[in-house]
Amino acid sequence: MTSGAEEAGEVLPAPPDQAEVVFGDSLPKARHYAELLADDGVRRGLIGPREVPRLWERHLINCAVVEELLPEGAEVVDVGSGAGLPGLVLGLMRPDIRMVLLEPLLRRTIFLDEAVALLDLPNVEVRRGRAEEVHGELYTDFVTARAVAPLTRLAGWSLPLLRKGGSLLALKGEQAEAELAAAKQEVSKLRPSVSDVIRVGRGKVDPATTVVRVTVTSDGGPPPPGSQKKARGGKKKRGRKR
């Protein structure tokens, strides 16, 4: 039986040398996850078949090096987890952290639940929902996100989830500095914070992974969107796409 990638004419390459350096003892699980992405991930439309040949360098290793920013025992919420990038990668690498994969679309959470079970990741929880729906309920040390939304919008969703001293780690591309410069004032209005752009994985991945880090400096956050409406009798529930 051919995989989803093979049906599309693309083949998953063997892990490159740097994968062993980055993943270490977690490489077998990373390999299994890569196979799941190249098969069910493509069949279910979670990744495009053209991404399969560059799955290791562009996606898995690019995400994995972010673990350098996570202290031992950290609690992390991956917002808009999609196919599990970067949250599932970080969870399989770091059994010491507690990872919540937060994703609103049912078809994606089904895939994530299956992947977590197949990879035997007791430290990883899949939760269906949007970040703004768990404001005031879910608090964490770190929020991670990759290719989810522009920084200002992402910060509005993410900063209320963070404890004081916690950080949003947003994986960004070459325009990270410009995006942060344009958004910094608005981000600081959302919640007092300090922001910078850092690059992780130097010497392990080329180019290094670019991360916009926003660290909150105050207790609590702004009231959840719609909280006043709820106090006046609630607001209508929105349907979710399936």
C-alpha cells in the first residue's frame, strides 16, 4: 500500500545527519511522526504533498530546536497546532514538559489524538478549541505558534494564557524583525511585556530558526473577549468547521 505522499509522486527522505544530533534518543519517534505526516497527513490535507521531501529540514528540525528555550518541567500550550508543528515535535522530544495541543478543527484534532496515541506521549494532551475560548481557564508558562496569524492577532489570543514571566514563542520567517517593529506598540497595549527576536539551533540547522519572543511582565491579562456580553446573559455559540 502506497502512502499519501507516494500517491502524489513525493517520497519522504531518510532523516538527515542533523536529525540525529537534534533529536537524539527521540529520533525513532520523530521518524514515526514524519511517516504519519507523509501518509495520513497528506491524505487528510493537513500538509501538502510538496512539503514531504523537505519535511525534515523545513518542518521537523526547524521546530525541534525551539526546545532550547523550554526549561525542564515547563508547561506549554501550542496554539493552532494544526498537524502538530511545533507542539507535537516538542512534546515527543521532551517528556519532561507538559504540552497541550490546542486546535479548533475536528479533523486535525482527530489526527493529533491518533498521533499522540501511536507515539505513546503521555505528556501531550490534545484539546479542541480556540485560544480565546480558554481565556481565564487555561494558564501556562509558554505559548508556541507557527504560521498561525500575524503577531498582533496572535498576541491577543496568546498573552492572556500566560503566567507572569511566561513567553509567547512565535516561529517566524525572514521578516520577523520588521513584523515585531510594526506590532510592538500594539502588543504592549494588550499586556505589559518585553519582546525580542532570537535565533535558535545555530550549528544544528541552517538557517537557524527565527522566533519572536514576547515575555509578559504583569500578573493577569485583559478580560476575555466577549466577557461583558457573557455577564449580560451570554453570547451565541459559534459553530465550528468540520
